[in-house]
Amino acid sequence: MKYPLLYPTLIALALGNFSHTHAAGLPTLQEVTVSSGAQDLTGIADSASEGTVTAKQLANRPLLRPAEVLETIPGMVVTQHSGDGKANQYFLRGFNLDHGSDFATHLMGMPVNMVSHAHGQGYMDLNFLMPELIGNLKYRKGVYAADDGDFVTAGSARIDYLRQLDTSFVDLGLGQNNYRRLLAAGGQSFGEINLLGAIEVVGNDGPWDQPENLKKNNGMLRLTSGTTANGFSLTGMAYQADWKATEHVPERAITSGEIGRYGALLPNDGGKTHRYSLSGDWAQTNANGASKLNLYVIDYGLNLFSGPSGYISGPQGDQHEQADERTIWGGQASQSWFLGPNWKDTELVAGLQYRHDLISSVGLYATENRQRTKTVREDRIDQSTISVFFDARTQWTHWLRTNLGLRRDQIRAQSNALAGEFNMSNGGTADAGQTSPKLSMVLGPFDLLGQTEFYGNWGYGYHSNDARGATARINPQDGMATDAVPLIVKAKGSEIGMRATPLRGWNSNLSLWQMSLASELVFIGDQGITEPKGASQRHGLEWSNYITPADGWIIDADLALSQALFKQANPDNGGRHVPNAIPLTASLGLTSDNGGPWFGGLRLRYLGAYALEETATQKSTPFWMANLKAGYRFSPKLQLTLDVLNLFNKKANDIEYWGGACTRNETLGGTCNGGIDGRLMHPLEPRTLRVGLRIAY
């Protein structure tokens, strides 16, 4: 590692207990909090589809993977089609978000999505998250917030780690398939200064015939003072992982008996990755306004080896490597002005954002057993985005408030070809900009179903395309001429919604939304090209409920319906369905923790059948599954937990695709013929038991 984990380890294990305090900052209209009182809505919000998830809600949630904390966002689905070191697959609002192309996530102000990434545009790897340290997760859906920029079409999440710990602790976890985990976190206060450190070490083989041999090391050191409204923080993080992966495989390879249900087509897929970062933020709030500043620098790298098509090219296999090395720096500054009752309690906000990606090398290589045999393409990219945004939130009357926003983004990318037989003619400069107006209107609260507010939202947003696609002239695979694609793809969305408290302890949100996207253009990292997909239209309905029937009990129930269609039919098959857009998801969760000896949580999730190709003739198999967490406190400083993941041992698929691939037997038997279209799948992991022991000190 470039930055050793020694210091966070010593901090985590050596620091003792300290008292947890809360310093109250002045409230602002941006703050969204959860309340269960009969006369309280779920905070001051600009839409029915935004909210905050607290550490309390996450504490008793059974998780197979760190990124599953995003499933606390109503309607969000997190799956995997490869190893645990690779970014997850995400689904929301009729979007197959792939690895993050239309959903933006920030951690402590740092962007997680990667532009012009080796594997796919917007790649969002959250495997470095330590869920136990999350203080809150604020989410929004749609394109209605002025401070949301690139990749925010389906929505966004902003995650913040705790600024203090109630108690220092060590978590020890053991489970089936050689799962083991150590998390040690500790903190100490020195007057107004708080120091927090954590170290995580994880290993896992998984249920796969080819053991995953996951090795993950993760560390964090944080210095804070005050609150997010009045205070500062400085955070250093270091993460690295390496693993072997079992990719998705043709279903026929399993049914024919060529491989087992948890088998792999190719050996030694997988990879290694790292993420080192330093970030800081400062805020000051008074009666006249608020000033905020955030800065960050990130060192990121990935070497990913995959063979999703099996043996199309021959008995040596189709494994390739996607490599990415970059440094990212940037930040955000904003100023708010509270204008007072003479100006209808208007809050004005002006902000500036900047991000620069210096990608020293991003490449695609043909490999055999992780050894490079050919360079398809290798490029160097400089990409920068500068953005300004403005907000005006006004309380016109006690029952009407509005939020008028305006955002301007300007992207400049310079791509230089470094290697590749057909790639050297590619490269150049691409510039693009977009102005995005946004409007939110809130009516209420009214004494209807308890307290009720109604929302109307409208706005423009965008996601960027890969700089290599925006400067392309030649297909790097075969040397054929190709057309460059736009650097920015425009999105337009609108929504109406309602938030209500029908009964004491019950918050209910309902929203009806639509979204149009100018193009589904995506960079296909497996081929090194950008593939046009056409313009699309989506609409849907979401209903989410958060219920606290008694002290220590939380029930959440969510339902999401959506439809995603291309505006023009596919000329090859006449179909209009957007593949892998999930039309129906539902979830139900129950957690209990009243401070006594027993605590835990149960979660059920349902995924409806989705189209695998444009005609929807081929569909996935719908399924539901359940996860359970049960815990017992022997004392305030000693507790034992049991996680049962996939409680009922459902034999379903985490993800399904439709595409071309060849098994080894098909290639050797001469029946491959350039690939056989069929169902590709990656199975759910079977029922898995994990035991955890927490020792506080």
C-alpha cells in the first residue's frame, strides 16, 4: 500500500470511551430530518422522494455487501454479477444503473462515481464503506436539486460518517465460506476536538467453486470539531482489495452440467483496486446565513480481469483487463443568505463546484490468465467540470413555499491515445455545457391525513459520456470508422407527490414521476467503444412508509412501479423495452431495539420480472428473498449477533441478462459460431450464516 493502515489501527485500538454530545446549529431549509410525531412531517423537504436515513435505521439491518446500505432508499435494488471487489449493479426508477451511470453518490463531500472509467461511465464502487460508521444518508430522486450535477438523473445519495462514537468497539465476524471480518473503531475528545479512527480487515471465499479469496483492507482517521452546520472535519481514508471473481455465465452451461450452479467459465477472473483520499470541510452558520467549504483529493486505481463472453474467440478464452489509474481533486464552496420576514423568509444560495480527473492511464487489454497478450486501447485523459448553482427558497405563505434553482455545468475533456493498433487515430478535445433550470413547489401543511404536504417538481439534469467516445474516430477493435457521441446527455424530469402522517408514528410518501433521457448512450468498457441506445422515456409510481409503532420498533414498507421504453423501436426486432429495467420492486422491513438484551431486524425484498431484451419476449424470473439479524447483549459492552442471509435459501438469480457467449464445450465442439445468444445469469448466494461479536471499551 502507498499509505499504511498502521495509524488508524493504533487509533482505533488505543483510544478509549468518550461522551457523545450534540451541538445544535441553526436550522436551515436544506436540512431534512426524520420525525415520528403525530403533528410532524418528515422534515422540511422540496419533494416527496427525498429523505434521510439515520444510523439508528442502519444499526440492525442485515447486510450481505456494504453497498446494500443504499437499499434504505425506497425502490433501490443492489445486486452483483461478479466478485465482491467490483462495483455493484444498481437499479432504481426503471434504470439499470449498471455500476452507477445515472445515480450519483458522495461520501463526506467526495464523489464516488468515476468519469471516463475503464469499466463503465459513472462506475460507483462502494465496497470501501464501513456501514457501522455511517452517521446519516441523505437521498434525493430526480433532477430537481440545484447542487446535484453529473449522473443525477435517477437520483443521488450523500453519505456522512459519524463525527463521534458513543463507545469505542471491536467487531469480530465469522461465517460460512471462510468469511472473516475485523472492524475496530475508537475515538477520543480533546476539548472541542474529536478524533475518530477505524480499521477493517475482511476475507471471504463465497460459495463459488472457484474460491473468491477476497482480501480487503480498509482504514479511516477523522478529526472533527463542532457540527456540520458550525464546525470542521478532516478525514483520511485508505482502501485496497484483491479478489477472484465468478462472472455471470450462460444458463445452459449449468443446465447441461458443464459447470455447477456456482461454477465459473474462466479461471482467475477478478482484480485488485485501491482508493486513498484526503478530504476536509468547514461550515459556519449564523442568523444571517451560512458558509460552507469542502475540498478533496483521491488516488484511485483498478485492474479488472473479466471474461463475460466465455470462449467466443477460442479455447484460450475471452478474458480481458480493464485498467484505470487516476488522481481526482476538487471541491465545493457555497454561501447562503437568510433574508428574513421582509423577504418572505427567503434563503438564497450560491455555490461553485469543481472536479478534475487526471487519468494517467485507462486501458483495455486482451489477456490470458491475467497476462496481457494485446493492447486494444490505452489512453490518457484530462477531464474537468466546473459548475455554478443558485437556489432561492421562499416561504410565500404558511401553506406555500417554492424553490427555484438554476445550474450551469461546463465539461472539458482532452483524450490522448497512447497505444492500440487501431486506436492511435483517436483522441482530441471535447467541450460541452448545459444550463439546467429547476423548480419545486410545496403546498401545505394541511390537516388532512394528519399533517399533509403536496409537492410539484420539474427540472433538467444530465449524465456525461466517456471522453473517449466523445473524441472517437475509429473503432479500436477493428479499425472501422465510427462517429463521436455527445459529451453530455440531457435529462428532463417531473414529479408530483404527497407526504403525510396518517397516524401517530406513521410517515407515508407517495410520488408519481416521469423522466425523459436524450440518449441511452453508454461506453462499453468490455469493447472499448461507445454504444448508441437511443432516447428513452420512463414513468412510475412510488409509495414508501416509515412507521414507529412503539419505542424501539421501526417498520418500513416500500412499493415502486415503473416502465421504461425507448422512444423509437429497435429496427432489428421492433421492440421498445429498455432491457434490465425492473418494473416492480417491493420491500418490507422490521427492526427492534429498545435498549434491552434482545435486538434485531428482518427484511424481505421482491423483484418483479424484467425484460432482458427490447421485445420483452425474454424476461427474468421474479423472486423474493429475506435476510435476518438477531442479537443479544450480555452487557452494555458485550453483544453477540447472528446474520442469516437468504434466510429461506431461495434459488434465484441476483442478475439476469440476454446476450452472446460460448462455453468451452461449445467452442471445442465447433458449435460456437461467433457466439450464441441466450440467458446469462449470476445466482443468489445460498443461505449464509455469519456470527458477530462486539466488544466495547
